[in-house]
Amino acid sequence: MSAKLPTLQSFQVLVSRYASQLAHQQYDVIVVGGGHAGTEAAAAAARVGAETLLVSQKIQTIGALSCNPSLGGIGKGQLVKEIDALDGLCGRAGDWAGIHFSILNRRKGPAVWGPRAQLDRQYYREFIQSELLSTPRLTVLEGSVEELLVTEPKPDEPGQHRVTGIRLANGSQLVSASSVVLTTGTFLAGSLFVGQTTVPGGRVGDAPSSAGLSHTLKERLRLRMGRLRTGTPPRIVKESVDLSLAVLHPPDTNPTPFSFLNKQTRCKPEEQLPCHLTYTTPGVEKVVKESLHLNCHIHQDTKGPRYCPSIESRVLRFPGRQHQVWLEPEGLTSELLYPQGLSMTMPPEMQLSLIREIPPLQRAEIHTPGYGVQYDFVCPTQLSPALQVKSTQGLFLAGQINGTTGYEEAAAQGLWAGVNAARRALSMPPVTLSRTESYIGVLIDDLVCRGVTEPYRMFTSRAEFRTALRPDNADLRLSLKGFEEVGCVSSERYQEALRVKNSLADALAALQDLTLSRHNWRKMLPDVHISDAKNSVLNGMAVLQYNQVSYEMLASCFPEVLCPFVEFSQRLKIEAVYKPHCDLQKKEMDRIQKEESMFLPQDIDYFSLPVSLSQEVREILDRFRPSTLGAATRLQGMTPAAIVHLLKYVKQTKKRAQRNRSDQREEIEEPCERNASLTQ
């Protein structure tokens, strides 16, 4: 890998130059926020072909890793692979900035492997900024958004309002756009908590978003909103830590890139840095309990992340237990360590007392104290599967504003919101991803159909068809669609995906054609236990399903036939192992996709619908307004009987519409025939 990245100074100069070009003040898409959701949204909108403006409060924080310096993991790694398959940024940025690569869950099947990397914060930010500056049709502006410009809706589209642009803070400058994407992260009415101190902000050192933006969403657009919280651990000076007292965890010997375009990572295998594991002690629990009266954040009713809670929450929920603490590097030359598992909001002096109760941290020094954040979010059931607010034309939301947690979830939403915002601005229909074809589809479907009561985090267990939605095949699932149907994938990536698809198909066909008797297979592979059975003939695909058999072994036996495809050896092994499972799942996936294709009109009056539905079901449908029958099936409170009645209604409505169209055609054709006869 090679790339020439700009310095921060050159990025600032270029952004300042772009800001001076705002004279026309008219864009197709405006993206508010420069985090993971915002950068992916802006880049995706520009790739689709929209003139795009990215507005961020601070230039230097565009693409910053606000919390943990890592990317991927179980479920999250699948999202990164899918974002990359759709030509997103974060996968390639991870390959450039990664300093410790590992595949989590290796003891289980490849479908639930979790590609993960520790990142160098500076390298990651520089890569993202470089990509944004080299993206055609994308302008970057440093500034704060005061409010959204809201007007009357277009009569031919559903919705009560229409967003037509933004007003910038500290002045009356208006910037117009057909679509606006909000990716405010933790900055929407954000508050920071340390001990008993509370100050406005969405990240330490940065102010919250403008109060006018929150007011627009709540008062003008009347969106249902809630409040969530999260937190971050203190950053620790590396030299003050005795890592010999922690358990060493080296990276994978051969780093696995996130991006399908990369064969290797920028960081050489031998240059990777290790992580270290340690555990809390009874002294940690003692400090937590002694400091509770000094910790206002922990007493709040606001929901926090269940799967990465603060150390205070862990101790209170699971007293007497040891808890893992990962000591992770923040960069190749960074002097800091990130203690994952020690998110805390107690006073700084108590934070120091707590970390020194852990053996490797007995002499540790804190560089930056940990803190908590509370912020507003919009209940995501008010969004369509395109991530557009149902009641507001042209307004799209992505990231933590939708109630999610994590870089990967934000980036996935940002990409899809950016795609649809651009398509709307360019008068193209919205596109959706089914939960049968992607983790991004699962994520969005869960948000818009089920909503959230706590910060949402992706897991492989959320995907019903995870044996088919594997990290290794995201390019085959999404890159072709991304080019042919969505318009966000480059020709270069499309051609590579086609090459891979055709090569894999040829290799699988070659394996199917290799048929030998079990006796001959045993002679050829004496170390493999191939059982006797009535069926005495096996093909290469069936043999490759044996645990002891690798594709390289078969290629050495049949070099002329199989050696041309050795570069795909791991993918072919995985395809062979999962083929029986995927064949069984295909029927269920087809059924769900049929349900998903049955659209429910957004302006339907459920209370007067001439269908046998309970009042409770009508209220649920009216509140959530599912876009499809498939989405309706996943709403809490929906009964099987209600779905059957809805299905009948949809089919009858379709038949009536078809009859009406047929009658209209006959009415048009009949006068034409009369006119034709008169001229003969």
C-alpha cells in the first residue's frame, strides 16, 4: 500500500479555499457532522453524483477516532467489510492506519469471524481527510449549523414538512440543498459529566451542536426524541505502566485487510504492536462504591450502552467479579494507552485511585481523565428504510442520532443515508437493503422497525442468515449491486468484483466436475478419513467440506485444473463448508424477500382500513408506519392474524390497481381504433 497524505495544515488551507467558493450557496446534498457517519455520507453522496457540502465544527477533528482507537470486531467487522464492498472509506482507512490486526472468534465458523484492528489515531484521521479532499463534487466547510430551513412539503410526496437547506451560526448565511443529512453524533444537546461537574459538549474540548438545531427537530418538526448516554476511559501515560504484569496478546502473524481491494496492510507484520490484558481487583470495587456520592452521571436514569458499560455500572451490576481491562496502543509513536473496560465518570482524583488498584497500573499516570456524555437522539422508527424522516421531505439521519453506538454502525448508516440523499436530490428512487442480503440491512431494519431503548450495537446473532452474510463474500453480495443499482461503486471495484465472481464460479464448477470413487479419494488423500458409504462417488466440493482437507491439497493433486484459482483458496474452502447450510436458507430468504417487496402506502389511514384489525394493531401500524409487509411482521405487538389480513389487503389493492390500469388502457385504445377506422 502506498499513498501520499496531506498534512493538517494543507487540509486547512484547502478547506478555507473551498469555503470561499460558497458564493452560489446551492448544493444537492448537505451533510452536517464530520465523524464516521458524516464522512461516509458525504463521500457516498458525491460518488452517486451529487454536489455535496460537508459541514463540520472543527477541521482537525474530521475523521477523528473520538473513543476507542479500533475498528471492527464480532458483527462490527462484518459491517466494515460491507461498507468497503459499497466503496466506503473506513475499510481502506483501517488497512492504512492499522497497527494490530486480529480475527476474533476464530475457534468458531468463518461466518462469525470478526475482523478487527487497533488503529493509529493520526494515520486514520489523515487518511479520511485525504480521501475527502480527493473526492470529486465534495466541498468541506468548517462551521456550525444554527438551524434547518423548513418549508411547506411538495404535494406529490408524503410528509408534513420539507427541508431545503441550513442556516449557519454566527450570521444569516443560508445554504440551500435538496437533501440534508444530519450526523450529529453525541453533539445534539450534548452534556459532559466528570464527578459532579456538568458542562455542555459532545466531546472533550468541543461544544455541543447549536441549540437551534435541537429546537428545529423537537418543536418545528415535532419528532419524538429521547436521551442516551455513553462514556470514555482515561488515557494513560504508557511509560508509567508495567506491562510485564499483564498478559501479552500478539497480533495475527499475517494481517487480514478489511478492504477487498487490498492484498496487504500498510503496517508490516513484524511492525505490529501487541495488546495486553489485565483484570480489576477488589480494590477497584471499593473505590467505585466509595465515590458513588461524587458521581452524578451514574445516578442518571438515562440509558447507557449495555455491552460496553462503565466500570461503575459493571461493579454495581456484578459485585464481586473480576472484569477484563485491555491495554491498547493508540499509535505507533503515541505515548498513551487506551484502557478498554475502564470507562468512568468519577472525579479525576478518584479515577487515579481506581486505576492504581490494578497491578500493571500501580504507578500509572493519567494524561486525560475519563468522562461521560449525554445527548439527544431521534426515535428511529420515524425513519424510512432509506433513513429519511417520514414526516419531513429531504431530511436524512445517520449515526448516534438514531440511537446506535459504535463507529461501524454509524459509518454503515452514513453511507446508506448519503446514497439515498443523493438519489433523492438527483430525482432517482430510493434504494433499500434487505436483512436477507446484508448486515447493513439488518441494522437499518432493526432501527426503523423496532426502535431502540438503549444504544444499539451490532452482533452476528442479530442476523437470521449469518451463514450467508459472511465477511468473506460481502463483495459478491454488494459490490455488483452497488454499481448496477445503487451507483455508489467505482468501475475499478466493479470490475474486480466481476473478476472474483467469475473466477469463483469457474473454480466451484471445476470442483463439482472432479468426481472419484471414495476408494480413489482415500488413495489420493491417505491422511484424510473419508468414510465408506453406499454412495461410492464424491466430487471435489464434497471432499473439500472435510475439516482436514484444504484447497491447496486438492490443487496439488489436480494442478492443471485447480492451480489457477489458488488465490481464492480460503474463500473456496468457506464456500464448500457453508454450501449445504446456504442452500437450506435460500428458500426462507426468498420468502422474506417476497414479503419485503410488498409495499404499504405511507399515507394509508389504518384506523379506517376495511380490514379485521384490533385497535391495538391499528395504533401500532399508525405509529410506526412500516414501509413493507416484511417490516410490519417485525413490529412488537403484531399478530400472525393481523399479518394475514394485511397480506390479503395488499394483494386485493394490487389487483384493483392492475384492473384500473387495464381499463384505462382500453379507454385509450378504443378511441384510437375508431379514429383509425375513420381514416381508412
